[in-house]
Amino acid sequence: MHTLESAEPPQPDLSELGHELLLTTPAQRRLALARPFLGLLACGLAAYAGWWWLTPFLVFLVFVGVVTVTHDVVHGSLGLNRRQTDWALFWLGAVLLESGHAYRLTHTQHHRVFPGEDDPEGDPARMTFWQSVLYGPLFLPRLWWWAYRRTRGDARQRRWLLAEAAWAVAVAIFGVVLWPVTPAVLVYVVLVVVGSWTYALLTVHLPHRSYGETPLTQTHTLRGRIIPALFLELTYHLEHHLYPQVPSHNLAELSRRLTPYFEQAGVEPRRVP
């Protein structure tokens, strides 16, 4: 993506683009929240049928479903109340043995300060390609530890963080205990843990690499038909940073409406299949 940082036109207000971009229908909400668990069920059925070759692809779909809907939950764009949000963060994170509450704290910090300091989620953007690859296994543990330290004095948030960490450990132990009966649980644990090692590279380094100092140069956008749909519109990363309150299912339309603004600002979206 190439941009002109010196004379950026004013960013359109959401009222100009259309407030309907903020809408989430009940059907869209139910689908977004159910998708990760349907993927988890598909993984279980594939393991039961002995189709082990299919499980990595299904786990990939679970990752995409969880990351997308958790993103929307964190930004409050699905219309959940506080209690629903807390439980959604817990159970969505539980699917991938992660901490949804840690992600909420670090992701809101990322939007608040990037490309500034004290942004643990954004750290891989300042690394080289191979540094971000090697950093992968440390990425989520460091996000959790940063969130835990930040919640000193907030017993409620710490209970959620500790419960999420305990869940991940318990499932891993459960997988070891069940190994003589079925390898499915432990295989799933290994797949999601190893898969999480790609977060630093795929969700931070690549979207933000070569970032600039202005909002239009801090990340990129990928446009196409197949890849954005496969990733449930997460490829529209620039659009998301500019309007984080817009839910993922409306990012493609937001991107289309921003085309004149991007053209005027000299932003060239990257084209993918």
C-alpha cells in the first residue's frame, strides 16, 4: 500500500458513510456467536469418523470464527450487554484455550496507542518477519501477563483472567488423561496451541508492517472475493482501524464506501483473489 502522508483529506464521518453500517441483526449475531462452536462440533465429528486429515482445516475455520466474533464482541458491535459480553469472551476464548478478557484489554490498548509504546499486541509490528515468527509462542502468554498486571486492584477482571488460564490448563490435562481412550482432545489442544503461534505474524506483523505515522499508513487493506470471505472480512484491517465500531459483517460494504476517500488520499488497496 502506498500513501501520501503529507496532505491527507479529512476522514469521512460515519454519518456520511451511513449509520446502517453499525447494524447487527439478531440472525447475524446468532450466526457469529454460533460459528466457532459449529466448527468445534465439526472437528469432533471428523475425529470420530477417523478423518484426521480434515481436522487442521476445520481448526483453521474455528480460528477464523473465534477471532472474528471476539473482535466484534470486544468492540461492542454485536449489541451484547455487560454480562453477555463477559460470558461471550470467556466461552469464545475457551474454544481456542485463550483468554478473551486479556484480549479485550490488550486490543483496546492497541487501538488507543498504536504505533506508540506500551502496546503489547502491537509489538510484532516493530519486529522483522523472522523475529515475529519466533515470538509466536510467547505472544499470548505475554498478552495475558500484561493484562493481569494491568488489572491490579480489579478483583473481578482478575477472576476472569485466572478462570480462563485455568480452563486452558485443565483441557490440556484432560487431553492427556483421555489419550488411552481417544487422542482427539489432545490432538485438538496441540493444533490450537501451535496455531496460536501464528498470531504475532498473521494478525499483527503482516497487517502493520512498514507502518507510518498517520491513520491511513498504520495498516493495510486487502480486497478481493475469495480471501476476504474466507477470513470473514478480517482482511479489511485499515477500514477496521479507522472505524472499529463497525462489525466485521459490514466491513466489505464500508470498504466499498471508502473507495473515493482512499483514492483521494492516495491509498492503494492490495488486491487478492
